[in-house]
Amino acid sequence: MNPVIMPPPAIDQATRLRELVLDRKDASAGRSKITGVRSVSILSGKGGVGKSNLAVNMALAIANQGMNVTLLDADLGLANIDILFGVVPKFNLGHVLRGEKELSDILFRVGERLTIVPGGSGLRELADIDSERQAWMIDRLSFLENDTDVLIFDTSAGLHRNVLAFAMASDLSVLVTTPEPTAIRDSYSVLKSLWQSTGGNANIGLVVNMAQDKDEAESVSYRILSAAEQFLGCRARYLGCILWDAAIRDSVKKRRPLLLSNERAVSVQCFKDLAGKVFEPRPEAVEAPLEVGGTSFLRRLINQMTRKKAD
């Protein structure tokens, strides 16, 4: 696979990303002294809002800024990251869990710094195994830390148990909506559930997808976030918008992500801006997790999945 080549960002774009890259190069053992491995879950209140497309292109934008990214398809019902990249995986995490394959056997390198992991039923099965097997699986999955700065999880749409487990275990939850009234309502429901489930300790960012312009996106974000602050005391962040772009629809038909197929499309800069916002500091009112890194994320994830299964 040829390296992903993108034009250099504007001087004032993705500043935080560049700082992280420089810090990572200066850190011992190649690990960023600021963050370690960052975990980001992408979620939405309903299907059809472009969540997976956003996850794919945001991952590419982060990778093009010099970060090593692993994108895991955590949509247990309608996994489609492979379709968006035009690849056909034969194996997924279920094969690793059953001892049939090693994690290295199921990875797809889709760019110089971007790797995808087919999740499949393996993620659901994690909650059903005993603690000894869970520890074994965490050890296998910790392989991802060797060459990863950012773990991104494309979750299922809606308020499913496993979606909340991923969101609650992640350093950042990116909630995707569109300007449609039903999408706005469902997004608020997800935000409310996540905020209450974490006892107000969730780092949540909102993205408005398919916006006609920035004014429309800001209006939508204000409606959601002002209601969340007023009624929940939730201080979520507005991360920005992705403008409506016919080129995105064309890229899906071609099974080639926008950032690889049409770098001049109007929405490309939106994805670059979003990539930079992902690494802004958490709100002061929200405490960071006690542990950072991919392995600690996996422990938090399994704990959440097991606890919710017991409930």
C-alpha cells in the first residue's frame, strides 16, 4: 500500500497534533510524554448520520499529521469500515479470542500510519469469558500499543449496552449528529445517558455532520449543548462540523475514503480541523482517567461490559 500523501496543513491548523508529534519524538521508548495512547469512541443517536464515514476520514486526517492510528470497527451489528476502505477481511477479533489467529493476522494496513481492526462478534464475546481469559485477551490486544498513538472505535448507533461501555472506557467520546430533528433528539438522549452513567465524568465532544454551513451547525450544537448544560450540568464541547459535500457520497460509492480520493473536496478541511480538536484539553470540570494507555482502556472496557452484563 502506498503511503498516504496529503498537502501540508495551514500554519494555524492542527497545532495541538504537531505538538503531540514533537513530544512523542522526544519521549523515551517512543511514547508521548503528554498522553500515551489516546482512546476515542465515535457514537451517534441514530443510524444514517455518517458516523462511520466521519470515523474513517478523521482517522486519516490524524494519521496524515504524523500520528500512528488504529481504527477498530466496534459496530457489532452493521460493521462497514472495511467497505468504506474497499477491503475484504477474512478474520476478526472473534478468531483471535478463540485462539484461531493472532492479532497481527487480522490487521489491515490502509495507509502509512493507519491500521484497521475488524471487530466482528469478538467484541461481544469479551463480556462472556472468565477473568483469566479476559486477561489473556487484554495481553493480545495490548499488541496494538506497540505502534499506536490513537485508538479510534467506530461504535454502533443508538443506546446499546456495548456502545456505552466503549464510550465510558474512552478518553474522549465523539457524538455525531446531523441538523435533522430526529438526529438532534436522539443525540441528546445519548449524551444524557452517557453523562448520567459516568456520574458526570465523561469527556464528550459534539460534531454536526452534513451541515449546509457553519451557522447551521453552530445553531444545532447550541441547542444540544445549552440544553445539556441547563438540565444535566454537562459541559460537553463543540468540536466543529462537516459540511454537506456530494464528494463524500461519491467516495462511498467508489469505496475509497474522501481523504484518499479527493483532497480538494470542500469537506476535507473540516476533517483536518476536527482532527486537531480531538486533542484539545478536557474541560476543567471533567477529571481525566486515573490510567492512560491502550491496555488500561481495554481493562476499563471489559469492566464496563462485564458490569453491564451483570446488571
